[in-house]
Amino acid sequence: MITIKSSREIALMKKAGQILANVFDVLEPLCIPGTTTKHLSDVAEKVIRNAGGIPEEKGYYGYPAAICASVNDAVVHGIPSSYKLKDGDIISIDIVVSYEGYMADACRTFAVGNISEEAARLIRVTKECFFEAMKVVKPGNRIGDISSAIQRHAESNGYSVSRDYTGHGLGRKMHEDPSIPNFGIPNTGPVLKEGMTLAIEPIILQGRKETRVLNDDWTAVTCDHKLAAHYENTVVITKDGYEITTMNEQGEM
Ligand code: MF3
Ligand code: CO
């Protein structure tokens, strides 16, 4: 069931989203050689709690940290560790914050030091996939329009999309209906309506689309060990379009 949020609920989701956007502003400059992914998680947790939010990933089905930190061929759900970031790495940081019970979910892929042209292109195209999808986000259009926009932009740039992880509704819970695949067919699936709240999250792979989960039971990696990038925001469907809850007005990321 897809829930429609009241204006009060949307206001709380926006507050959660602001807290989350600020966390990225703090973490981005820390994504430099020598920083451990555990440190990034600890900093994120402090910033979130100081702002009155809760890092919802911690304890989610036993997940052990405040953020997901997926480096290079890690696709999603990388567990923060003593791994030290090194020059040329890319790191996808996925965070869920709640404020008074309402969720914001977002992810950014950051460059560590000097990265290859090819890695930079993957990060850029992944972000473009999100904004291609946003062009069709308005009441009356359908989930399949979002899915196909993402797939088309990724594949026309020579990349593939994971079939194993999708976007989703969210609100009181981290994951609600509908599921939002990053591949699909226009004019299919649930119809978008004012007051729906969605996490739209292209997860784009440099090589083949297959992924597998490591023995830690969380970290998903590409089967071919090529790179993955991920860009996600929480979005509210408005009367004639959308609003993004997890982006700061200033620095567009
Ligand atoms: N934030 C992820 C998403 O975009 C979910 C993370 S689940 C966790 O849907 F357990 F790893 F936290
Ligand atoms: Co999500």
C-alpha cells in the first residue's frame, strides 16, 4: 500500500532531510586518503544525534553502523571498518536519518583524491540518471517512467543497472511501497500522486549488472570487480512536480 503523507508528516521528513544534507557537507571533505570508513560513520552519527535525529541504519536488521560506506567495487551496504581510504578510491555513502519518526534516505558517491577520468564519468552519469528521472516525476506519471529514464541514461552511456537493489517509498518506515527499480518500461506501474514520498536511487555499474554479497552478509560487490556508483535523494510528489528533501539549497551535489 502506498501511503499519502499529510503536510505535517512532510514537514518532519524535510527536517530529517536537512539534517541528512548537512551530514554530507561534513563528510565530503573527510573523504581523503587516510580517513577510515569507521571514522566517517562515527562523525555521521554524532552530527545526526546532535541535530536531534536518529541514524536509522544502525540496528536495522542488525546492521552495525550509522552509514553504509561502499568503496570502489562495493555496490551497496559496505560496512564501515578500519579500511583507510586511498587516493583514487570512490566511496558511496548511504545514510538514513529519522526526525520524530519520519525518514530521509540519501546517498552520494565521492572521489578520494585524484580519481581516473573513467571513475569521474561514472559518478557524473549516475547523478545525471537521478535528474533524468526527475524530469518525469509529477502526478499522473508512473513509476515505470522513472525506472526507464534511469535505465536509458545509464545504458546509453555504456553502463548497466543493478537488478538487485531498488528505490522505494519511505516515511514512517525506511522502506515502504512502491518499489522503484532502476530499469523498466514507460507508462507501467503505480501512478504518482501528490503526497507520495519516494527514495529514488540509481545504482549504476561500470561493467556487468551482476552483484554478489560478501561473507559479512551485507556488502554487495560487482561480480566483475568493476566500479559502482550510487546517487539517491528523498523526494516528495507535489501538486505539479516534486520537492527534494535531502539537498541543501546551496552546494548542489
Ligand atoms: N539506505 C539504504 C537504502 O537506500 C538501506 C540501507 S539498509 C542498512 O535503501 F541496513 F544497510 F542500513
Ligand atoms: Co534507499
